[in-house]
Amino acid sequence: MRCQITRDPDLAAEFLRDGKVVALPTETVYGLAGVATNPEAVARIFAAKQRPEFDPLIVHLADFDDLPLVAACCPPEAQRLMERFWPGPLTVILPRQSTIPGIVTSGLPTVGVRLPNHGLTRDVIRRAGAPVAAPSANLFGRLSPTRPEHVLNQLGDVIDLVLDGGPCTIGVESTIVQFENEAAIVVRPGGLPLEDIRQICPNAIRRVSTESITPSAPGLLPSHYAPRTPIQTCKAVADIPLPASGERWGLLSLTSVESPGYQQMEVLSARGDLIEATARFFETLHQLDHGQLDRIVAVKFPDVGLGVALNDRLMRAAAAFDAHATP
Ligand code: TXA
Ligand code: MG
């Protein structure tokens, strides 16, 4: 493995200034960062992730005042949301500044911008001297990383450095909001629940997209966030299927359930707390994926608050399986 692991923000900043890609911790998931104004560094991100170039990247700032480096202007709704929820798990889609190369935005006239709530990483971005473009630090379509070892497992042979900031506190990607006719539209549910956004923008809505390829919302590809083990979902505890005989099945659920015949059972929060469950979600899927199982069954979450983002990830993780499942 060629990848180094460090806790030194100076070293990470030096790598970034040299045009290398570095995995950086954030409060949501680990990101694979390169200086946003360096098209070659950004190209290395796409190559390392094997990510198609129609899928634009989010640009991460060190400080709120850096927004004009990235965005040409900002509607009042966006301004209010950023003032309330930045730093935090909110990405806003804004008209792009001309200094942001087309490879970052996949040629779109807009750019996704985020101010992460992670002091160490903001320090690195500050020392790097420019905002960084960073998708989640996983191979395209696979499980998102919430610990340094998740990054090393998927990308250790193709990237140079991981900045170790420990486990991510939120555990699911940022909520992405775009603005149309002065209305806020959630295009990807994430770490900031729609209910919270509505406290600032009462008319905010979620737009559900299941299009196969869309330049405006590629994180919404139907098959995404997937473990290698086949995964299926079930609507409720009462619908948990019996494992096929002779097979090793694993179960993922919010609270503990009776489930005879399962080899591995993972409960995300014994007290049913969606914040705790979100923080453990990807980590637990990584564990199940390494459990030599024939199948993972995941019970859907309550469709409120962070449960909306978790159900979105489950649906996309299970899309490949569900598409081939007999009805
Ligand atoms: O929490 C997060 O958002 C993490 C951390 C690393 O910050 N990043 C992340 O990046 O989830 P990624 O690449 O896995 O997802 C970024 C999503 C993609 O679906 C992309 O299409 C969308 O953001 N996006 C980026 N720029 C966009 C734009 N101009 N218009 C619409 N969607 C955009
Ligand atoms: Mg991703």
C-alpha cells in the first residue's frame, strides 16, 4: 500500500499544494480532496475513485468569508440557510465562480459548496490556500467511509495520504439543497433533516429523483452506496424474511429484533435514536460486508428526520438486488 496516514495538518496541506489528493475527515464522511482550482488535482480524484466525469464534486471552504471564491452570487434563502447551518452538513448549489474549473462541476453553471464542521480539516484547507473539491473517499458507487480504515481498504493503493481525524460524528453525507424561484429544494437528503431546513425556509420541499443518469443529481443514481454483499430491504420487522437454508445472512435494524436463523445481527441504536444510528450506519454496513455473508437484510427506518437520509441510502444500496429480485 502506498498510502501514508497522518494527523499532521501541515503535511496534508503540503500534499494538497503539490497537487496531490488527500483523504480528509469531515463530520459527515471522509472526503477525497484536491485543490479545487487545480484541474489536474481534480482529475486525480476522478481517476482514484473511478468516478464518471458527469458526476460533479462538492467544494469545501475553510471559512464562510471564502464563499465568493467559489460562488458568483447567492439567493437570500441560501444565505439564510448557510448562516443558520454552516459549518455543518449542508451543501448549497449556487452559480459557479469562473475560477472553478469545469471538471469540478462537470460543466454545469452551478457549484455545490459546503463549510464542513471539522476544525482540523478546515485548518488544512486554510493552510492549503484554496478551497478543495472533495467527493466521499470511496470507490464510485460503494459504501461511504466514516473511518480512516474504510478509506485505506478501498483506496489505499491509489492515493497518497489519509488525514486521521477519527470516526465521523454524523456518519451520513450532507443534505444538498438547490434553489429555484426563491424556493429551497432538497435534492439529496442527508445529515441535515428537512424538518430543520423548514424552520428557516418553511416552503422547502424534497425532490425525489430516481432517474438513471442526471447531471443535476448524480449522487442519486439508483445504485449507489452499495456493499459487495447482496443487500435487500424490508419495510418492517414483521416482514423480515427467513434466511435461505444453508446460507449465512446478516440483519441490520434500528432496534433489537427477534430473528432466528441469522448469522450476524447488528442493532444501530438500542434506544431507537436516529442520531446514534446514523453515526454507526456506514461503519456497520462495512462490518456486515466483511462478515462473509451471502446476504444482508436491512429493516427500513422511520421516515422522519435523519431516517429519511438512511432510507435513501438503503434504497440505493439495495437497488441492484431489488432490480433483479423476483416480485
Ligand atoms: O457530506 C458530503 O457531502 C461529503 C463530504 C465529503 O463533504 N461529500 C459527498 O460528495 O457526499 P459526493 O461526491 O459523494 O456527492 C456529491 C453530490 C453528488 O451527487 C453530486 O452530483 C452533487 O453532490 N453535486 C455536486 N455539485 C453539484 C451541482 N453543481 N449541481 C447538482 N449536484 C451537485
Ligand atoms: Mg459519495
